Amino acid sequence: MRTDSSPGTLPAREHLPATVAGTPVLDVVIPVHNEEKDLRPCVLRLREHLARTFPYAFRITIADNASTDATRRIAAALADEFVEVAASRLERKGRGHALRSVWSASDAPVLAYMDVDLSTDLNALLPLVAPLISGHSDLAIGSRLSRTSRVVRGPKREFISRAYNLILRGSLQARFSDAQCGFKAIRREVAQVLLPLVEDTGWFFDTEMLVLAERAGLRIHEVPVDWVDDPDSTVRIVRTATDDLKGVWRVGRALTTGSLPLDRLTRPFGDDPRDREITDVPKGLARQLVGFCVVGGLSTLFYLLLYSGFRQFGGSQAANALALLLSALANTAANRRLTFGVRGRGGAVRHQAQGLVVFAIGLALTSGSLAALGAATTSPAHTTELAVLVVANLAATVLRFLLFRVWVFPDRRDPAPYSVPTALCAEPTTISTGDPR
């Protein structure tokens, strides 16, 4: 998993201004491999639809993925025939590789792609890109699994599609509904900082891009689509499914270990109500309180289980100290990642050391409570001990949150601006466009 090319702060979303004549606002990429039969009808139909319905200048880019048939010749002929059509030749296969290469080289502010079979009804194209043009969203996807979508396909593909999306929801906590519909769009400035983090160059490219975007807090707009399955599709289902599952494992492991710098892929939304100043309410306090309470509740249960177990083999003070130590280490690690959003291993040892100081304060409170209970009665009941410890832990929890927020995990924003990498793809592309007429 790539950890270099760390992204930085994106500019605030703004409605794209009207551009000069001839400058494309939308660049629709059609990745193809040996599609000599369908390429020309697809491009003609798409061009006619855009010319009739799209209110901005546009470009259609044919991304030829190392075709060995007449696809390259047909693409070049279309580029010569129409000024709105461009052809890009890549010597390596892979849909993800084609999209990364062409999108990285495009000058259009909105980038999209669709499959050459045009299984998705083109009436969904304007609703797909409109939120990106207006500045409302960062990415947009067509969804075949929305309740209002109308889809015609066989039961096998329907089962595979729904099972795959259930896997994404269960393993990667994905909230978007359809990862693999070949009908997506992205704003160019988002692509420039997101694509360097996407490792896959094949069919899993879409899924990886969406998962990373969602985890980074970017806004993904979904459009219900009308979709008809192509019976002549050349996609190898078993091989693609195997590669996708490998990709799910790789991305899930990277997200778990915090090796991706997604916390730095942020955007200062000018119209985001969360950015408005609210008197006497520190920024992010509500979210951190919820996360801290969840972690705290689980830590308390973990502590009580440990204490009850250790109490069987020793005195109350020793059992309390050992149970509190182990639960404190787990509590600090969980709050570091879940409550305060600190990823990666940097500073982990220092955070645990500071957490141990907080632990010492909690130990003093709980031990003092046990000492006071022992002074009040010579042989307190076990339930009484637990009740006293719960009250003492609640007091220690409030103090722990305050110390975590202001001392252990203070909000330190990285002010360093991000400079866009000059080379985003390893392989150069050649693009030919038709002569203006």
C-alpha cells in the first residue's frame, strides 16, 4: 500500500465558473480493450447525447488499453473526425491504469468514465456530474442497487454484485451502495490528491478509490441508474472476484494499521455548518465525547472482568492495580485511534507513556476509594467493592477525557500546504485530438 505522496488540504468546493468556448468542463473517458465492434457506435451515441443535453463544452477520451485488434485505428479515426473526441494509447492493460493515466493528464475540471457497452442509460449522466459542477460533492457514482434503480440482468450477476457490496459493508464499513457500476465521476483537484493513494490498476480500482475517499471524509453523490446487462461482456467473473477479495484484504489491512495518510486529505468547506463558530463549544467536542463514552464503557466492562478474575488470586489492591493497568493500555490505544483520530505509529509510545500518567491518577482515585471502604468496614461484600469502584472510575473517566483532549491528544493541525506531485503516473500517454473545424 502506498504511503508516499501524502495528500494535503483541498480547496473549498466552489461552483465551476463558465469557461471560454472550446475549453471542456467534462472529460468522459471510455476505457477499451479489443472493442472494435462497439467502439464507434458507443462514441457516436455518447457524442450525440452530450451535444443535445449537456450545457457545457465536453470531451470524449478513448483510452485504448493495449488493444491488438482494430480498436486503435478506429479510435484515431474518431479523433480525426470529431473535435470533441480524443484518443489515448496505453501499452499496458488495466482499467484502473487507464483511468489514472488519462485523468491525471486531463485539463477538464470534471472527470468521468463509463463502459463502452453503455449499459447505463445516458440520461443519468447530467445528474451524475451536476453535483460536481456545482461544488456540492467530490465524487459521484451510478448505483444499480438503489431502490429506485431499474436494472435488467441475470440472477448470477445480481447475486455476485449484492454479495460483493455486502462484503464491502461488513469488512471495510463502506456506506456507498454500488462499487462496481461503470459510471463514475470525480472533480479534478480531488483526483490529483486521491489517485496517488490508489494502488490497484485493474477492476478493483473503483472500489479502492471510493473506500479511501469515504474514509477521508469526502462527499460521494449517488445517482440511481437504469441499467441493462451486456450479455457479451468479456469480464472474467471468477478472476475479477478473486482479485477484488485480495484488494479488500489489502486495503482493510492498510486502514487498520493506519499506513495511509487519509487524515490529511481534508477540505475547508466554506459552507459546512460544522465549520461555523459556536460559542463555548470546542470544535469536535461532541464527536469526541461520543467516541470516548463508547470506549470508556467497553473499557469499564473489560476492567471489571479483569478485576473479578484477579481478585480470585490476590488482594483487592493488587487486583485493582493490575486490572486498571491493562485496561488503561487498551483504553489509550482505542481512544488514540477511534476518538481522537490519530493514525500511524508516530508518537504511539509517547501517547502510551502519557496515558500511564493518567492511569496513575485513576489508580490513586480508585485505590483511595478502596482504602476508604476498608476503613469503614473490615470485610466489605464483593458487590459493594464493585459499586465503589464504578463510582471512582466514573470520576476518573471525566478527568481522563479532559487530560486526553488537552494534553495527550491535543488538536494539532498541520499547516504545511500540499504541493501536487508533478508525475502521477509511471507511463506517459499519447493523446491525439481532431483538428478543429
